[in-house]
Amino acid sequence: MRATKAIIDLQALKANAVFAKAQSRGSKLISVIKADAYGHGALEAASALDTISDAFAVAFMQEAKPLLNAGITKPILILEGFLDADDQKAAQGHAIWPVVHTDYQLSAIVKDTSQHYDRVFVKVDTGMHRLGLSLSSTASAIDTLRSCGHIGDVTLMTHLACADMSSDKTTDRQLEAFQSLSHSLGPISRSLSNSAGILSLGQGQGDYLRAGLMLYGADPFADDPSLTSHLQAVMHFEAPIIAIRNIVAGQGVGYGHIWVADRPSTIATLAAGYADGYPRRALGTEVYICDQLAPVVGRVSMDMLTIDITDIPAAKIGDLAELWGTHIAITDVATCAGTLAYELMTGVSKRVPRCYK
């Protein structure tokens, strides 16, 4: 079998969750496992995090169904809320926490007296300008929900647009608007911190933390790595050498010959390409093999990529190279590719087996 694989370290995942929860004493942890747990496997992640998490979060109801069918009993927050009546029907009998971010969702939940909602999250737009009720209409919506006998508690939530940019003042403005609104509502639980907020806001993070990227060991901060020094890489993307060849100076490698050897070189071909999730547009990246770093050379193709092992004479066919993981930070690969760790994690294709340890 093709030896290319993604090894998922569940102990590292749990350690990151414990670290996230420890950043705010008394806050509850919602582990975000949308997009198949950022490509790590939602069922496996939920099982590993069940005793640490107070709830889970997915993007939409369809993502919750496999978790419910597998017997996950912790509450599941639906971040985009119910999109239609079928979503509401599918939630019956389960611990589903819907988000209300628009008038049609508010009306649908108020009218749905056929089921009891233990908790409803009301999302207010404080500056992200993507989802959320306006600041002026949120209080009325919460009053309406509080008056419904089939609705238990209400939690006020928002989403921070620039919390991973420490020098940006947008977060300060969002926090000021959110806190002013929450104070006007009387006692109410709050949720505002994503991974960047958990790491940077100290004790002002709200009652429900929403940890996503940090659970999987990636750094949301480009300008202050000290904030994430305790995180552990969870996904270890590996691919084997399947060919080795020697070329002379002046010869090019791969499509378009975008890399040309400036010395006699030894080139190894790895069994992973952009169809597996390694970014085609990566420039200046490295892999870790035989306890050394080797540069990626030439254009990444669909099923393969090439590396320069001239200075690693011990490397041989069958040796595994780490594309990202403990020695190669996924955020570094993402930076070289002009993208984010989120995209790389979720882009590892289904033809790459996940192996759990």
C-alpha cells in the first residue's frame, strides 16, 4: 500500500484542549470540530475530547448528524444555526444548541413549540460583518426568546475578526460594543473567544470558549509565537521516497523547470502532491527526513513532489519524510504557500489515510 498518511496524535489533541481550558478559569470549553475536525476526523476527535469538552461545535446541522448517530451526547452548537425546517426536525430529541443570527431563525425557533431548547445562542454582529443580528435589534430578540416557555437559557455570542492581529484595534472596538450590550441585558452568559481570543484576552473571555485551530496545534499568531509555545502538533503528514535520481548542474526538475540545479544534485521523489493536500503554490518549503531538513524543489504535481537530498546521503527509497508535524510547522508551510493552516488541514484529501494514535 502507498505509505503516504496523516498520523493523528490524539494525546496531543487532548493536551491542547486541556491547555485551552486552563486559559480562563471557570469558562466552559466548546471544542470546534467542524469540517471533519479541521481534517482530523470529527468522530475520533469528539471521542478523544469528550471528557474535556463541555460541548462541541459544528458549522451546520448536517455535520452534527454523524456525531449524533455515533452516540455523542455532549451538546452540539450549530454555528450557522438552523437553515430550514428539516434542520429543526433533525434536532428533536438531541442536545442541540442552535445559533440565531438572523430574523428568520428567531421566528422559526420561537414558533417551534414542539421541542424544548436547553440553550440558544444569539449572535450579534460587533464588527465581523458576516453573520449576526445588529447591535440595535439584539436586545429585543433576546427578550423574545426569554419569554418563550420552550427555551431554557440564552447565551450572547459574537465572533472576533482580528483577534490574531495583536496590533489591530478592531478587537478593542468589538469588545467594547459586546460588553456594553451584555451589561444592558442583565445577567446573561457570553461567548466571544475563538482560539486567538482564548490566548490573548486573559480572563475577559466569556463563559463559553470556542477553541478551534489551537486544538489541532497550529499557531494563530504570526507575530507572537510565545503565546502558543505550549501547543502540540496533532497532524503529522508523511510521504515516502519512491524514486531517487542524480542530475547535473543546469538540469531542471518538474513541470516548467521552475527549479534548475546549480550543482550536481540528488533528487528524491515523494509520493504526495496537491491531490493529497500539499499546496502546489508552496515556494521555499522544506521537509524533514533522516533527521535533517531538505528543500522542496520544482513544482509540486498532482501525486508527487521532489526534494533535494544532495546533502543527505543516507536517504533511501522507502524513507518517510515529514511534510508537516512536529519538525515542520504547518503554519510555516502555509506561509510559504500564501495561505493559512486552516486551509492545509482541511485540504488533506480523503485518499490520505488517517492513522490514530
